[in-house]
Amino acid sequence: MTVTETTTTRAGGCAGPPQGNRRPDGQDRYTISEVAALTGLTAHTLRWYERIGLMPHIDRSHTGQRRYRNRDLDWLDLVGKLRLTGMPVADMVRYAELVREGDHTYAERFALLKATREDVLARITELQGTLAVLDRKISFYADAGRALASERSR
Amino acid sequence: MTVTETTTTRAGGCAGPPQGNRRPDGQDRYTISEVAALTGLTAHTLRWYERIGLMPHIDRSHTGQRRYRNRDLDWLDLVGKLRLTGMPVADMVRYAELVREGDHTYAERFALLKATREDVLARITELQGTLAVLDRKISFYADAGRALASERSR
DNA sequence: TAGGACCTTGGAGTGCGCTCCAAGCAAGGA
DNA sequence: TCCTTGCTTGGAGCGCACTCCAAGGTCCTA
């Protein structure tokens, strides 16, 4: 019977950590499910990342099963960060291609990262603006709540 | 021939303002295309927002055309802010329902806004973490670029 | 040697947030 | 009167980022 590959944490009501566990040290070969547990991604998503070119070549065992290494986990950490910025997967694939193409793409990678950095800064500013609006609304409702409460107690 | 309702700004390479224009004062009736220009949303999206219950009832002209009022634009401003936080449309619809249901939903609205506020704060923290990673990468590439340049000039 | 957990693949399906289409109505100018 | 422009509707389509399925092979423990 095929086991359903359930999503780790990240679903449901409670706020779990963004990724399951800390990486055990001294290890440098991980199965896909271990990586899923470590990153919070599903095995499906890991295979999909590979298919679309977002991952470098992943080592295989003699029977063809994936064996991820620490450098792959490092890459996934970066991908996770970039994903948080809202960067489209296609852009991350582009970055991955640049890395694969070698040292002569340093300048382009540099530019891409700087542009992303600017995006993140803009996003933070946006969110701070939104926070201000929320705070105004919240204090309005807090006041309204107090008014209703005092009305009820009268 | 039906005119194609092109998206205003927001597309393409250059970074325009998040919404087209400032609201003219003294006016309190706007056609859908005026609202599209003011908010940066398409007319399609405005109609869709109405269909899914994200908008309050919009006034109509004697021939059935939408006539938005300033309070509708205020609401759209809030929706725009909430959208920036990544709040799902379904949650915004829920908030809109609470508003329609009247004063006895103040407590729930308050809770929803506070939860959103927490999400936004968490998001900002995440982004700042990502910024740190980007800055490390960027300084790495800056150094690598300098090294390559000095190598070339040797 | 069995049994169950885990892995493989290509391709199809899902949910979200729009985005567009077709067919038609209404208003205003030449 | 015609023509253009802009508006109306329900429903279909799209792009993204997964998410899952079916059918089968492998690993591990007993």
C-alpha cells in the first residue's frame, strides 16, 4: 500500500516552526523524506523542484533513489528564503541556471540579488504601512468595544 | 467592437505607483473605469469582488451601471492593504460579512484584525531574516566581482 | 522469504486570484 | 441614423505553485 505523503507541519491551526527539525551533524546523505522533514516541503514538491530545474543534480543511490547532501540542503534553505520574499519560482530557476553556468555569471547573479533586496525592502515598507492602517482600525474597535461594554454595564 | 480592458500600470518593467491617481475631491460618484484607474484594479476584478461578496452593495445609475461612492473607495483602500499582507480573499470576504452583519460583530472583527496584525509582524520579521541572507550573499558576490576584476587587470 | 514502509516516474488534478469572452444594452457625437 | 465608447451579465479560461495518482521497484526487519 502506498503511504500518503502528508504535508508536514505548516498546515492546520497551530503555528509550527517554518521547518521541522534541525539538521543532524556529521551526516551528508539524506533520503527525500528526511529532506521533507527538515525543510517542511513535501517529497512531491522536492521532486517537482528538481523537474523544473530549481535544484542542482541530486546524487542517487545505486538503485536510483535520491540522496541529498548538505549542500543541497543549503540550497533549499536559500530557496526557502527567496520563496518568502514572494519571488516567482521561474526567477529562482533563472538564478539556479546562472549558478550552473559557472563563474562568468557572477555579475548577473549579483544584479538579481540586489534587485531582490530592493523588492524585499519595498515589501517591508508596504507592510509597515499596512500595519499602521491595522493599528488605527484596531484602536477604533478597542474604543468601540469599551463603549459597548460601558453601555452594557450602565 | 468591444474595447479590451487593459490592466493599468502594475504590469511591465517600470515600477509605477500602486494605484493610478489621487481621488478628486468633491466627487462622490464614480464609474467602474474611474475606480479602476484610481485603485489600479481592473474593472473585471472590481466586478468579481462584488460577485464574491467582498464589496458592499454598490449603487447603480438608472440604467443599471455601477456608481461607486467615496466610502466604496475607502473600502477598496482597506482591501488593497489587506491584500498586501497576503490575506486570502476568503478571509477578506469573511470580514466584509462581519461588517454587513452589524455592530454585534465588533468583537470578532477586532479579533480578526489583531490576528492579521500578528501575521504582518511575523511577515516583517521573516523578510528581515531574508534580507540578512541576501546581504550576506550580495557582499560575497561583491567581493567575488572585485577579485575577478583585479585578476583581469593583472 | 515475507511484509510493510518507502522510493520511482509521467502525467493529471487542485485551489487561488484573477482574466477574458460573447452577446447585448445605453449614451453621446457626426 | 449610424458609429464609437463604455457598460452589463454568466460562465469559461489561465498561470502559478503545488499536489496527487497509478503502477511498480527497493529497503529493512524478522
